[in-house]
Amino acid sequence: MTINSAKIFDRNWKKYEAWFEKHRTTYFSELKALKKVIPEGFGLEVGVGSGRFAQPLGVKIGIDPSKNMLKLARERGIQVIQGVGENLPFKDNTFDFVLVVVTLCFVENPVNVLSEARRVLKRGGRLIVGEINKDSQLGRFYEAKRKKSEFYKLATFYSGNEIIDILRSIGIKYVESYQIPLQPHEIEEKTKGADKGGFVVIAGVKE
């Protein structure tokens, strides 16, 4: 996450939290898709934010540059560290899985962030990415309103296939992916793939 993005989240943490309450079905749909690929073990979330994903998914440690976000994550029982995904303060081969949810769109270099995530993974560990899919109707909606959005004005969106290509380029073997269309009034069922859904979950392993 860039310094400017971190400042945006520090200023707007109340709006961030309010989004999850207002869009509960979307949030629960995203969690449902993520739970499909989360393994057992010791996990890290890069860009943990307020812990909205880490806490229900059993992630023990989270890193984020936003102080106000980390305060909320700590209240949710997450062990938090202030820092950035490009420079993770952990030894090689530490975690069973690393989670990166709606974070790549806010970083300057997603390859560097995912390479660091791979470094701290144990061999056979899972790298899991959840993102808004640029090629979906939802992705086009966010792109169209990006300049007017307090959160997404600095964002760069990626397609599911672009994320899979990045994972392969850094030595992560693609394993599976799921997608949901994100209709606002019901909890969506996930389907396999990462090419059409508004929110995509992509999992790979470190060989």
C-alpha cells in the first residue's frame, strides 16, 4: 500500500467499517469464497486493515501501514504489525498461508508484494489473493467511479488472469480459483474460475 493510500484509510476508517455493515451480504459472500481455500495452520494477512477478514478466517498475524486500521484489527484479536507488504519483517519459510485481500489494487508494485509473501511462506504453503476483477461488471463500475471515490482514487485494478500470471511469474503454482458476481441483496454462491466474477479468490502453492 502506498503512503497516500495509508493516509486515506487513516482518515476514513469509520467509512471503511460502515461499508461492511451496509453491504453485509457482499461481505459474507466474499468470506464464503475465501473459506473455500483457507488451509489450517499459521497464517498472515498482508494489508490486514481492520481485521474484517483475518478474524473470521483464523489468521493470527496482520500487517498494514494504517495505524487506525490496526487499532481495529487489534480489537478483533489479531496480532498486528505496522509495515508494508514490500518489506515483510519475517524470516523465510514462516507461514503456512498468506492472505492478500483487496490489497494489490493499492500497492505500487504487486509483483514485489507477492514475492515477499512467497518468501515468508513455507514450502507447500498457500498464497491466497482476493480482489475485485477488472474484467467484470463490478470492476468496470469501480473503475468508472474511481476518481470520485475516497478509497479507490489511487487504486489500480487487475483481472483474475493477470493475478494468476503474476503468481506463476514468481514461482507460485496456481491451484484453484473461485468467483462471485456480488449481487447486493443475497449471499452469492461461489463458482470455479477467475474470469467473470466481480470478486475473485485465487490460490497457489509454493513448491
